Amino acid sequence: MTKVLVIDDESIIRDTLKSMLELDGFEVRTGFDGLDGLEIVKSEWGESLDVIVLDIKMPRMDGIEVLREIKSFNPELEVIMTTGHGAVESAIDAMRIGAFDYINKPMEYEELAISIDRAASVRNERKNRMIAENALKESEEKYRAVVEGASDGILIASEYRLIYGNPTFFSMSGYDQDEIESLLLSDIFSCEKNDCIHGIKNGSSILMKCVDGKGIYVEIKTNSIKYMGQECTLYILRDVTERIKAEEKIRYLSYYDNLTGVYNRTYFEDKWNQLEKNPVLPSTLIIADLNGLKIANDGFGHTTGDEVLRKAAALLKESCGKDDIVARLGGDEFALLMMGTGEEEAQRKIEKINKNAGRVSGLPLDISISMGYATMNNSFVDFGTLFTSAEEMMYRNKLISGDSVRNSILNTFINTLHEKSIETQEHCGRMQDLCRKMGRKMSLPGQKIDELVLLAALHDIGKIAIANEILTKKVRLTDEEMDQIKKHAEVGFRITSSCQEVAHISNFILCHHERWDGSGYPQGLKGEEIPFESRIISIVDAFDVMINDRPYRTGIEVEDAIKELVRCGGSQFDPKLIGVFVEMISEQRSSRNIYA
């Protein structure tokens, strides 16, 4: 039975893991912190321990210290580290010290159980390998079967020439038995001949060259043995390629932004700290902020927003020199650090970025970036001052261009919606005419009529987030598709809330599908809780939809539409407004001019 020790200062985690692991047939003990866990490891029970599950952050003695202590007296014991978000460097340290694996919290039990099984398997294989090592030392023939069946690759070399390889080595490398005696250590390992003989350290990892031209990383254990009457070196090779790749990934993520591929804030700050200690004059910092990302996310979804960020990062990199550092500081903010670059050159690069932004393709909207810069001409300027100066300039530029950028994005949304459906464009136009006439019928102020006309134009702006095949579907929508349609009111609210020029109608857009009896969406408002403008637009919207053809049905007669409106007065619609609207339509019909 595999023996497992769980060391964690959170009792709920200890107890839960103990119960689940015991159900899976493991023998489990727990330690409430690092020191308590070390006592168990050093106890009689711990002498036959197989695997430890060890938390990194604990009181009294953290997991890294515990791991280092365990490896000092029992280096063969397998330890799986558990770590919370933000402990990337600790995870790398743990792997370097000799941890078998690390798992991020909150952890999935199945992932942990698989890792424990693998660790226990490796532990057993190591025991077999130790038997193999002793076997070779004592008698080549007696224990050859053990060596031949070992799961690790085994080589024997006389100085730099190979004289034996086991089947696992041949499987790992792609070589075959007939080639073994013609191979040198330098043919197998990425090192010079003399370095291969004397420079490979016991326990080190090295790239092993394979027949296919590729390579795998192996951890090497060496021993001096006597083989076939001569002094030789035994090499035991374990494939650690996946571990090396995992370490490289951790290292990459610690310095690079995972979404855009440019450097992250950590790398940027490290680089700046180096620059403060060893100034390169002049150096210029550019702070760049992507305009309209929130409204793009609201309108086209976060997948499109992520693509905008990736394209913006690529634009910044392409517009800068190879030695310039481009980093994403977070959200929609980037920093460009240009060492050896003065103010004039920085201005030219900003102009180049703005020019290249217009050439970016493959997005539903144009990329717009507000930028500010500050130049360090002497070593007495600190980072905080320089950053603040660049950021303040960026915000000034953002304020100047903000309205035009938001209007441009809003117009892009309107055009996108109309391109999706000609019917939607025509529907909005007819509604604007009806709202104008309804406002005049009610003797509303000109400003209020203008709001109604604008509301008619933008009430369905949230539909840009709805799939085109749903908007143009020629049969009745399914329940799931209707749920997608219902989201457009909230999306439209978020889009217009982000644009100062139309923010005053955003709540009317949010509420234009509420019903008088409270059964509408998205908030379930009732009666006069629903904004006056939303109550008018819902009547106008319903009337126009009924009398005009839709992708899935033919429009009905005006008389029938009026009857339906009257029938729904007091349930779906404001009954008083229905009376005014019906009267207005009757007047327009007498003049044969329902629409302008």
C-alpha cells in the first residue's frame, strides 16, 4: 500500500485529502505545518514513506524550507508541492530543489491522485534502479535481466566510448544495438568529448541527441563500475523533458504576458530597476493606453477584445526597435522602454505607431491608442517621476481624443448591425418616423422627441453581439436562441453607457423590453417603474414588427395590429399610451401616411 503524508496548515484541505485518498486505497497521515510534518517524516512510520503532498505557504516553516530539509537527508523521497496563485517563483524554486510536481490551488483531486500514482511509480522504479546499480557493480551477468528491464536508460562507457546500452536507452534515443560500439559520449550528449568525460555532474540535466535529429532532456546519475574486466562509468538516464518544459513554461509566464506574448509588468519593473542602477542616457518611457477596449468587449465580446489586445501588442512591437522593450502592464495599458532613445526619436516612434494603427486588418473596429512619453536625460530622475509624467501626458491625449474615438466605435457598431441585417436598418428607420409623430401627437418638447428618435435608432444596438444566423433565421427561434436575443438589451445598455454622447438613453435601451405587468426582461419592472421613453419605444417597436415582414413570417394588416396592441394594453403595454398611439395611427391612416 502506497504511504502518503499530507502537510498543509488548512485543516479542511488535510482532512478532505486524507478521506479521499484513503477511499482510493492509500495509507495516509497528515501534518498541520512544516515542523510537524518533518517529525512524521523522521519517524519510524516515515522511513517507508512513498510520497509527500506539501503546501508552500505555511507558518513556522514554509514548504520550500521543508522540501530542502527533506532532500538533505532523504533525496529519493518524492514530494508534490501545492501552491496558490502568484507563487510562480516558489514553484520554480521547488522544482530546482527536487520536487516531483507542483499543483495549483484550488486543486482538482483527480489531478493530485494521478500525480501521486506517478510519484509512487517513480519511487518504485528508483528502488529497482538502485538494485540495477548494485547489480552491475557486483555481477554483470547475474543482474543483467534487471538492467535490461529497467524503465530508465542505462549506458556503460569506457572513457568516452560507449560499450553497452539497455533497451530503454535504445527506445529513448532511436539508436540500435549494432551502433552502440561506434558511438562516443559526444555523439549522444550536447558536450565536447573531454567535457562529456569529466564535466557531466551527477544529478545534472543535459540534452541527449536522438537519431531523428531532435533531442530529449535527461537527468544523469553516474557511478564507477567494473565491467568486463575494465574500469567503466555507468550512466543512468531518466527522461525529464516534460519537467524541463514545465519549468520553461513557468519561467516564460513569469516574464511574459500570456495573452499578447509581450513582456509583462514583472519583467518591465525588473528591467527598470536595472536601468536605475546602471543608467543608459538618454532613455525614454512611453505609456500607451488602448482606446475603447471596454466598449469593444461589450459590443463584440471578450474574444474580440482579446484579439484587439493581441493586434495592438503586435503593432507596438513592429513599430519599435529590436532593443526596445514592449510590456503589457495590465488591462489595456502598455509600456515601451527605449534605452538610448531621446525625445525626438520617441516622437517619431509615436507617429509611426499611429500611422501603422490604420493598417491593422482583421478586426471589426479600428485600433486607437493614446500615448504619452517622458525622457530621462540624467541619472537623478527616479522611475516614479518619469512614469507619472508619461502617464499624465497619455491621459491628456486620451481626454482630447476620447469623444471622437467613442463616436467612431459607436458608428462602427451601427454599421456592423446594419450589415448584419438590412431588415434591422429599415426597421430602425420606420421606428424613427413613428417616434417623431408620437412625440408631436403628445406635444413633447423638441429635446424629448430627439431622444425618442435617437432611441429608435439605437434601441437594438446590442444585437451586434447576436449571431447573424439567429438574426436572419427564417423559422421560429428556439428557447436557447431566444435567450441569446434577450441579452441584447443589456449589451446595448453597456455599449451606450460607455459613450458620453448617448449615455443619457442607455437606461431606456435597457428597459425597452420590460412589460407593464412586470413579466418583461431583463429587470422585471412594472407599470410606471418602466421609463416613459421605454414604454413608448416598446409600443412603436411591436407595431412595426407586426405590420412588416420578418425572416420567419409575413406581416399582418394594420387593423389587426391595432387590435393586438389594444388587447395587450394593461399587460404588455401602458394602456394610456396605447390609446394615444392608436389615435395617432388612425389619423395617419386617414391621411394615408403612417410613415413619413
